[in-house]
Amino acid sequence: MFAKDREKMESLLGSSSNFKGDLNVKGTLRVDGRAEGRLDADCVILSESAMVKGEIQGKKIIIGGTVEGNLRAQELVEIKSKGKVLGDIFSQKLVVIEGAEFNGRIETKKMEGNIIGLEFRSQEA
């Protein structure tokens, strides 16, 4: 889904999977099944069949399924057209595709950029 990212999908919870507890993954985590607890990965991808009850944390979070819990992304949260989120979102960027459902608060923080001071001089001869 992020073609320009070089992250590999390190972990997969298949469509027949039921997971309960905290899961911490280096790299990308794809969830097709059900999970209850805290998910933490560099990139978290929930397919349309996924159902998560709990907090999700990562650099990038893509929601195609259903989440009941807060999302905390360092860079981006994207809710696909069939995605459903019941919880608060904390992220620098948020993308919501038409058809998505969201019920909660949103807190976005802009990246702090460098401030460049400009000095104006008159051109008097």
C-alpha cells in the first residue's frame, strides 16, 4: 500500500486468527483477523476483514476494517472507504476516504519546520 516505503511485511495475523494481548512488531504488521489489545509496529495495515479492539500505535496506520480504540501515528493515519474507527486519532496527517466511518476526536500536530529569517534592504544608491 505504501509503494515508496521499503518496509517489508514482517508479521501477519490471518483471517482465521484471534489474538489477545499486546503485540510489538518491528516493520509492517498486517491484520486480517481479530485482535484485542495493543498493537505497535512501524506500519500497521488492517484489511477489510480485520477487527481490532484496543490501541494501535505506529509511524503509519492504514484502516480498511474496524477499530474500537485510539490510533496514535507518528506520521499518517489513513481510513479507507470501508474502514470504521470508534476512538480518538493522534497523528500529523489524516486521510479519510469517502465512505469511511469515524466517531471520535482528532488531534493533529504539524511538524516543526525550520524558520528562516529574512532581512530586507532598501536599494538606495
